[in-house]
Amino acid sequence: MAVDPEKMDEKSEDLEVHGGVPEDDASTTTSNRDRDDISIDAIPDQILTPDGIPVDEEAATATPAARVRSQASSTRSRALSVVPRLKRRGLFAQLTLVPEVDRPYDYPNKVKWTITAFVAMAACAAPMGSAIFYPALPDMSKDLGASPTVVNLTVALYMLAMSIFPLWWSSFSEVLGRRNIYISSFLLNVIFTLLSGLSVNIGMLIVFRILAGGAAASVQAVGAGTIADIWEPRERGRAMGYFYLGPLMGPLLAPIIGGALAEGFGWRSTMWFLTAYGAVVFVLILFCIPETLAKRKPATSAVQSSAEGLSRVSTTRSVKQAAASLKRCLVDPLEIIMYLRFPAVAITVYYAAVTFGSLYVLNIVIQSAFSKAPYNFSAIIIGLLYLPGSLGYFTASVLGGRWIDSIMVRAAEKAQRYDARGKLVYLPEDRMRENAWISATLYPGALVWSGWTTYYGAHWAAPSVANFFFGVGSMLVFSAATTMLTEFMPRRSSSGVALNNFVRNIFSCTGGIVGQPLIDAMGVGWLLTTVGLISWISGNVCIWLLRKNSRKWREQMDKALNQ
């Protein structure tokens, strides 16, 4: 989609705002022309009523809706401040048809949705690369002369790479920018996927599959950071829901594509498809995704500010600088794991990981159960049975994000949370209300339903309906959890999502490996009942803890991170 920078300079967009708080220090100083933005980055020390009186949130009574809406309905126009083409950041930034701007929040909604759609397409690549292999595993085992257990490692280790590599991608993106990571990672993904298709033995295939998965997984963390860069908190839930369609549609559509390709052209055709998909995504990023990370003021060192001119740097100092750079590149990204010491982050990540692990167990069950008696479906038909879950994800993305955003507005209004200017203040825990309680019961119940209808050989429509509701319930969890992590750590949004990706892919890798042995030992009915029970208990306990303690935990985390 081409966007004329000159026209965007002249065009302004009317935006509804429900309130505002000061911008964080990464953005430019706000002038009198700036609109009042809502932000979760900064929460006022004192919550006031519209009359300016401090109010205890727990004891607050609801403000009449008409009054709040009248305060929230004002709009202001602001012209885009477009960065000159030669000064744009990122690799090959001069080629972008969508210009970089000083404040990504000010992009027209049409441009925001375009960026969101392309980032979601990129996020689909890594999960698709794991699931597209399922129908091709028997053919691959025969062609490469490897046992089924060894061939399964091509999927398991690929998923493990998806969990580990984003720790570095997200850390680099916070320094180097989003666009640099997108361009470099997808170029590597295309190369490594092509070499995977040319593999002559199982060892070569496993190595290049690990590298391809690690490269494509960059968007799993950095993509959510891009969404947080361009969407304000009051709109972010809906946008995150659409973004999350990418990584969730991959595992559900890939078996259909993989089954058709493997049956018609052999297992290597799945690699050619992934190579072509990665190349298309690379081109879209090259021309349509500008840099969205907020600009940071460059630090001035003592060497730069001194007027003594050039001085000789000792060998010892050079070695120390090289060691510090090496540590910053290789070791510091692992510090992301330390965010798990914060209870709010750890509980949110755990809840999302349990849900994601149950998804992969269900995927294994669908493939295993419907390929045997009494169903005996072909690979293509089995692939089509993943569609009900996809429909559930799509439904929850379209309706769930908007629903969660409206819940946030209602919660802020009811608690009378205003800053000193009378604007609504949103909190991350506002996303954990009735939507969370419903989803915590809906998808575990759907697992039990799907398990026993499949076990007793019911008509394929019965478990398919259950899988639709699993898709709806789990998508509500994924969307809320991912958005909350970007808001718990607003200046480290990619790091929070990378941590979520790290833990959840370990769970999904485990689910993918132990799924079939557990089916053989327990049967699909008892397996999905056990997974559903664990999910139901975990979900309800996590929600209760977040609802009860999140404000205290968030304040402690803010204090620790800002020291």
C-alpha cells in the first residue's frame, strides 16, 4: 500500500480520546498542540474525581455515563510529522512506501491496520513452519531413512528455537529498532528454509530447521512491540487480537496446506512453500513497514564532550570495551528471564503458556484420533478439521478485542480513575474481568467435550463444534495476556512478549512431544480431561491472584524497574 508522505503531512485524523496522562521520556516533549493521550506508561500518584477530590478506588461510586462520555468525546486534529526520507531509520528505510513519523500514534487508522495486517502475516511464518510438517512426517522418514522419533525432532527442536531466539531478537529490537530486526531475520529465514528443502540427510535438515525457526520467530516478540508502538491503550486490545490471528492461524491452516502438498508433491514441497511465503513477507516488510520504535536521545560520553581531541586508547581499555559489547550482545538478552521474578509477569506468562500448551496437545489429538478407526480420514480431510478452531480464533479476534477494550473503559469509569485534568486512566488489570472468567472455563470445558466425543467415535461435527469454542476461549486468553504484558512493562514491551513466547513455546514443545505417548497410554478422553482440569484450575487461580494483587505487584515492579 503506497502512502504519499506529502499528503500525510497535510492530512490529520480526528481521534476519540477517553483521557490522557503524560507521555514517557522516550517521546518528544509535548507542546500545546499535542493531543491528550491515554497512556498506561504513567499512572498518576493521586486519583481524582471530576471535582478534583482524591478518591479511594475501592470505595468509588460510578460517575454518570453521560458525564464521562462528554469528557471523552472531544477530538483534536494533529498533522503528521513525517521524517524526511534520507533521515529515516532502519535498513533500506528510503524504500518504504509508508513513511516514518515522529509519533506513530498519529498514523491514520488505515495505515495502522495495514501495518498490523502485515506484521500479523509475518508472525504466521514461524508457527506455520512447525505445523506444516505434521502430514509430511511419514514421507520424510522414508526419504531420509530416519526413524519416526528422530524425524519428530525436526518439529520439536524447531519449536524450541522459536522459544529461545526471540530473547535476543527482542533485546536487539529495543536498541537497533524494529525494522532492522524484521529485515535481517526474514532474509535469514528465507535462506535457511531453502537449505532445509535441499537437505540430503536428517542431521542437515534438523540444523537448518532450527536456524529457520529461530529466524522466523523474531516477529513473535518484536511484532507485539510494533502493535504497542502504533496503537493507544484504549484501542490496543482489538489490534492485539487481530495481530494474534497470525501466530494462531499458522498451526491451524498449515496442516491443510502441508497435507495437500505432501500428498501431491512430496515433503520437500512444504519447504518450497515456506520459502516462498518468507520471501513475500520480506518484500512486504521492505516496502511497507517503517520504523515505529520511539526515538531515544543519544547518550553523550565523556570522550565525545572533551575538547582534548583524539587520544590513544590503551589495549586494556579496548579489551574491556570489546568484552562489554560481547556481554551486551550475548548475555544481557538472557536477563529478560529475570522479569519472571515479578509476580504479575510470572502469573500472566504461566496462564498464557498453559493455554498454548493445551492447543498443541489438541493438535496432536486431532491428527492421531481422526487418522484411525472409526474415522480413518485422509491427510487432507484431517487438515480441514483444524478449520473450526481457526473460525473460533477469528471470531474472538474480531469481537473479543473490542469487548475487552470496552471492559477497560467501563472499569475506569466505574472506579472514577482520573488524572488531574479529568481524563480517564486505564490499568493493565482492567483486562481481567468477566472476559477472563468466561474464557478460563470455556476452553477447558471445550477440551473435555472434544476428548470424549472423539473417544466414543461421535460424528466429526461434535468435536469440531467443541474445537470452535476452544478457539474462542483460548484466543481471549492469548489476546488479554499479551496486551497486559506490553502494559505491565510499557518501555520494554518486546521483552515482555519475548518472555511470554519463551515460556509458552517450551510448553508447546513439551505438549507436542508427550502428546502421542500420552494418547497411547491414557486415550484421548482422559488426556484432554486431564489437560482441561489443569487449565481450568490454573486459569481461575491466576485470574484471582491478578485481580487481588496486581495493583500492589505493579507498583512494586514499576519501582524496581525505574530504579
